Amino acid sequence: MRRQLAPFVFVLAVFATACSGDGGPANTGIPVSNAAPVTTSASSRGCTADTATDLSGNDPFNITIAGFAFHPACFTAATASSIVIKNKDEVPHSFTIDETPVDIVVGGGTTEAASLPLEPGTYEFRCTFHPPSMVGTVVVS
């Protein structure tokens, strides 16, 4: 039994190491309505409307995934805008904002477009396949 379990434990350890980051766990959920959205993860520290890359005038606006990271990882967007996500990595990623309708899966080497139907506020986004290292913040105005 131990001999059969050893490869599984090894793969699990390698996966956990590859997907770990310096930011701690991603936020578990941000409501779309009834309360102002708030972010609390380490990745969003310092990301405010003043420090974010301004993409609010672009519709659609573009996000790139490369090297298991979002570029930019801190940006502003207008409500009801559209997003285009280009994944330059060879593996799939997602652009997910918990407890919202935003959950976009982007295959390796592909591009996806979608709407970003969010109320004004600050939201943490993440890749559900690679937490906690792939996270960022969007400030919706």
C-alpha cells in the first residue's frame, strides 16, 4: 500500500509547491450587490483607483496571462465593459471573481472575450486553477 501511495504523495507535493505563492489564500467571496465589495488578500494591498492601471476608457479592455500571472494585476475598468483575456501560457487559466457571474476559462495559448457585469467597487480576481499565486484586483467605476 505504501509503495502505491508514494507516487501520489510526490505528485501532490510537487503540485502544491508549483502553485504556492507569497500572497496567502485568495478571498473566498465578494458580493455583487447589497454591500460594497472589498478586497483583503496580500495581492491587493496597495491596489487602489490611484495606483491601478487605468483601463476604464477601453471597451473592450485587454488582460494578458503570461508566466502564471495577470498583466496588469491591478487595474480600473468601467461598469458594463467587456474584457478580452489572452493566455500566453500553455496551460488553461481562469479569470474568476467569486460570487459574481464572472468566471472565464481561457485555454492555453487562446483568447477569450466576455462582459464584465459588475457594480462599482473593488473586486479581487483569481485563477481557480492556480491559487493563491494568480490573483489580482479590479476597481470598477
